[in-house]
Amino acid sequence: MIRKPAQIGCFLLLLIGFAACSTANSSIPANKDVKILLSTLPEQLLVGSGQFVIDVLDIDGQPLQGADVEVSLGMSSMTMNTQDGQAAEQGKGRYTRAVMLHAKGNYTLRIFVNRAGKTLKTQDFSLTVA
């Protein structure tokens, strides 16, 4: 009978530990609370080199710094030959990624915003290369 109080005590400690861990990342905004703004350089993408400028904002419209922003670019009509990579943080919630556009056509750019090992938002953009 002495074991049961010890087992109950251990169980309660585990529950308290799980509760503390589950609220540790509560300040990280949910998917709908992050806004991704995309601009390109040049504004009208052409075959050759281009750059994506990605601004990430939190629920209050403030720049979201310290995120891991990843991009995946591929032609809309193809499922292979995507360009994947990490965008470089420029500060004040701005991230950039240089790309090489090999052909005219329609492209899909998927942007992933991650922080503290958690995906905050994934968003697709349709682009046309002239």
C-alpha cells in the first residue's frame, strides 16, 4: 500500500511537468496570426537572376524577427526541379532569397515561416516569369 501514494505522487509530478511544457511556447503566434508579404526584384520577374523580398509580420503588424524562413520555388506545370532554400534575415522582419529563373512561365513559390521548431505559417504565391 505504500507504493500507491508514491506512484500517485510521481504521476502528479509528470502531469505538472507536461502542463508546464505545453505552455512554454504559448507566446508563438498561431498560423492565422502571421502575415507574409512578398515583393520581387525586379518587380516583373524575368528569365535570369531574381530576388524574393519577404516581410513577416506578427498579429499586431510588427516585424517578426528571428524566424527561419524557407522557400520552395517550382514551375507550376512541373513537380520536379524545385529550388529550395533558406531566406537570409535582413532585420526588422525582412528576409531575402536570390533565385535563378531558367524559363518563362508560371511558378509557385511556397514560403514556410518557422520559429522555435514550430511552423507558424505556410503560404503559396503564384508568380509569372516573362
